[in-house]
Amino acid sequence: MSIKEGVLLGMGNPLLDISAVVESDFLAKYGLKANDAILATDQHKPMYQEMVELKNVDYMAGGATQNTIRVAQWLMQLPKAASYIGCVGKDDFGKILQQKAEEAGVCVQYLHSDDQDTGTCAVCISNNNTARSLVANLAAANHYKKEHLLENWKTVENAEIFYISGFFLTVSPESIMLVATHATENKKVFTMNLSAPFIAQFFKGPLMNAMPHVDVLFGNESEALIFSKEQGFETEDIKEIAIKIANLPQAKDKKSRTVVITQGNEPTLVVQDGKVTEYPVSLIKQESIVDTNGAGDAFVGGENAA
């Protein structure tokens, strides 16, 4: 792959990460666990403003796909080598989100919603930086329209690699299929992520519609186990599951699928051309960990930039 402007395109749910170190009473106030990821309810809405007022608050261009795209952009170095598409609101959080993404060198092409606030994710760091509780309010991110994609189709045509997280299947599966089909027809690389166990459970149809076009699929062991159950693989052996995913039917002219399954501090499994390779994970001292938020996204960013 030659690195050029727009070579990598990501589509997903853009969220402004509002990150801060919080005390245990803050977690208790909003009914949060130290390590968890949930969608915001009315109970959680006040927490975003409360976090904004904390002294140690930090803002990042977040959302799973956007995290990956930022890391890939950093690795590729060339400004605007990576592009990103998603939906935000016409508000201050949307302006901050765009500013942070552009500061990272990413070329963002947001759809700006007239009636939805920008999506946010509270990143509550606790337990001496070893735990993080995520509370996502999708808001505008949940309202992306394929018409915006078609208006910016030149961005799709310029890209050679596409990355979309499974979360976007809940928002605009028709946009995913437009890009997936384009990638197949033009012999480009289309990559996806299982993202969360509920995707394989409750969005099985859209996921399997896209699967024949997938050249590289990422996931973790818990997602792989649920995928296996939903697809009737009748095995809980992660290696066997990865091989079965790699062998799922592919679109015309596609020759092989690579599957990458992470397992926390256990070896990462990579299936390529029917062969399973294990890659040991380098352990990090507890005191060296600053923040685990987006670690998996960063891993995928490295793969997409390689």
C-alpha cells in the first residue's frame, strides 16, 4: 500500500470522549461499575456537564472507529492519509470533536444534524488509572444517512482500505453495503470489527450481509464465542472459531479472509490462508498503565496502517 491522502477511510459513530479521573463516590452517584461500557439513560445525562467542570478533564475524538482512524493516521504520518465519516450535531461539542480529529491529522467529513446533539462518551478513570467506565450517549451518531455518503462518494473512490466497526451496523447498514460492494468490485481492502457480543446476537442479518465482502475481521474472544453460538459452529475453541469465520463464504473474486482475535493478555490469534498463528502479548507493568480506554481500537489502528 502506498501512503497518500485519503488512502484509509473509516465510517462509524463519532463521539466526543470526555475523560477524567473520578472518585468512587462519582461512580456510585451514577450507578457505574469501575470497568464497564453502557449506553446513557436519563439518569446519566447530568454527568457530562459535571465532568466538563472537573479540573482534570480531557477531550478526545472518540467512538470506536474514529479511535482506530486516529491511531492509523498517527502511524502513517502523512496529513489526511486517513478520512472519517459519521454524524455529529451543530453544537459546541461537535466543534470540539472536529477540532480534536483535525488536530490528529484526520480528514473528517461529518454529516451535521440539525436536530440532534453531538454524541458523547463519558470516560471515567478510576482505581489508580487501571479501570475505566464508559457511558455513551450516541445522539447524532445514531442518525447517519446514506445520502451524505453518496454526496461524498469521491472520498470512497479515493480510498484503498476501508474500516468499519460493527457498531455502525446499528446505524446505517445500507451505507456499509455501499462501501463493501465498492471495495469488492474494485479489489480494495474491506475490514470490519465484531465490536461487541450484542452485534453478533441482535444484528446478525446486517453483519452476515457484509461478511462476504470482509477481507480482514477483528474481534476478541468474548465476541468470537457469541458469534460461534449464533452461527451454530458448535465449538467454544477460539482457534476453531477463527478458522470457521475465515472460511465463511466470500464475495466473487475474493480469495481469502484474515481473522484476528485478541484475548486480553493471552496470545492474539491470526488466521491467514487456513493457518493459525499465535502472537504473544507483551505484558505491561501495572504502574505503567495510564489509561486502557481505546486499547483495542489502537491495536486495530496499527493493523490498518501497516
